Amino acid sequence: MSTVAKTEKPIQNPDSAATALTFFKVMAVIVGIGLLLLTVEVVLHFTVGPDNALSWWPQPHGFIYFVYLIATANLGFKVGWSLPKMVLIMLAGCVPFLSFVVEHYVAREIDGRLAAARQ
């Protein structure tokens, strides 16, 4: 039985997909940590005021999130994800802790597909 969903194409270049997966995993963790810092900044903004210790963080976080979007699209195109699946994975970077969960499931799925593609 194949581990590839019927809507997903087979992985054509496993080495390229493995590199894209590594980039995605790193960015998912960085965005997850960044989103937690952003959550702390929002709490500080409304409790301490706009001139808090993390008031500089929202703009760098936005840039980091954009790199996460690129990493997700890069991986998605290389492994044959549908556009709705890519968008849902991209949106996981908007919910605290969800990027960590999604990264785990994506890595497990793609690692299995990469092992099958290399056989």
C-alpha cells in the first residue's frame, strides 16, 4: 500500500525534497519560537505599554514568517502538495504551538515518502 495520498504526485527528486524538508523544519521551529515571542510582546504591550523590551520584535517576526511561507511553498512544490494543503500548512505559522505540531507531522509524512522514493 502506498503512503502517497491520491492527490499528491510522486517525489521526482528525493535529494532536492530532502533539502527542502530540512529548510522547512528549521523555519517551522524558528517561526514557532518567534510566534511565542510575539505573543509575549502583545501581552507586554497591553500590560507594560508600547515601549516594552520586545517592542522591536513584530517586524523581524513578519520577515521570518515570510521566509517560512517560502520554505513551505518550496517543499510543497517539490513533494506535490495541493495548493489548499500548502495554504493550511502556511497558516499553521499563525497559531502559537501549531507550527511545532505541523512540523512533526509533515516531517513524518515526507520522510516516509522520501524513503519510498529512494527504493
